[in-house]
Amino acid sequence: MIDVTEQTTEMMGANGRNATDTAVIQMRNITKSYEMGTQVVHALRGIDLDIEEGEYVAIMGPSGSGKSTLMNMIGCLDVPNSGAYRLGGDDVSALTSDDRARIRNRHIGFVFQQFNLLPRTSALKQVMLPLMYAGVSRGERARRAKEALELVGLGDRLDHRPDELSGGQQQRVAIARALVTQPSIILADEPTGALDTHTGDELMNLFDNLNQKGMTIIMVTHEPMVAERAHRTIWLRDGLIQN
């Protein structure tokens, strides 16, 4: 049973002030626990968090600090045991899985450490796939997928399969796939983890450019040099945000 905190018309910030109108993510007292055998793991212990539209945020912390759980919560892949979460103005704390999926598809693009590409499928078709699930016509799917690949610098690789692309190019395909639904937020989980330093720097330049164009970017990383590219770093330890 989810115990969702009743909210006033305006959610109050962690410092007692009203959350700003530009906060695309507003979390209040979010908790999450998991049962593992006879033990209960308290992954999040009362998270208060505002992220403004257009922010570039890095989330860091040691293993087991709650980073992945927090990202899953932000991405509407999981629900809290208690607390309230508003995403783009929608109260998603206690929605059904279908409703969360609709909001997730409208707001969020995901980029993972592992590229999760289909092995025998061209870059263009990889990027078209989310639009097919959204019911977009084939011609429109192809047009938008081509534009997304051009945006990430792969306009000349439309017909290439993953085994014909470098690791950095595969990650760019994954980013294009995340962008093609025109989300307002990119969630990136260790996006440079499978890349060498030079390729990782190129990828971070791409994130910088996307943020400069107004995209909200939230990134989990364990690499300080990567986190420095963000404008704000959120530190987690034992399921709590460290000030």
C-alpha cells in the first residue's frame, strides 16, 4: 500500500520556500524500501528534491547509496512507499503503471551505460522504434529518426548496424533514440561507463550542447570529471541527500 502525502496547492521546497514554477521535478519525503529475504533494505529515506526546467544535474554517491532507486523513481519506473512526486505538474506518486508509462513516454528519454541496441537493426530503425510504439506513421517515424540521428552527428550512418559502429557511435544512436520522442528530460545512467576517455568526452560535449538548447539532463555517474560538466551535483549516502 502506497502512503501518499497530501499536498497543498503549492508544494513547499526542502528549505521551506515554495517550489518555483519552473521546477519540472518536485519530490517531497520520498521513501522506498525493498524486502530481501528476511531483511528490509531502506533505499530512500526521505528525499526532498527540486530540479528546474533546463537544469543539468549529476547524481553521485557510493554503491548502495540509492542512486539507481532515485533514478528509477524520477523516471517513473518505480513508485515510492510514501511521499509525493510531481513530474511536469502531474502528481505521479500513486498512478497506475499504464498512466506512469504514458507520462514517462511524454516527458523522459533514457540513456543507459549499455546501449541496448538490436544487433541486426540499422541505426535508423533503432531510433524509429519508440515512435512505432507511440503509433506515429511510418513516414513521420523515418523523418523524425533521421533528424535525431543528424542531431547527434550520425546523419551518414543511418543504415549502419551496431557491429558497424564504434562504441561512441552506438551510444549516440541510443541518445538519438531517447531524443526522438521529443522529451523534456534526459535521464542518463552512467552514460560514459562503457566508453574510453576520448569518446566519453565527445559524448559529454553532446550533452552540453543539448542542455544549452534547453534540455533538462539528469545523470548518474561515479566519475568526478564527468560530474563536473553538470551545473549541480546531488550527493547521496544511505538513501539521503547530503547537503
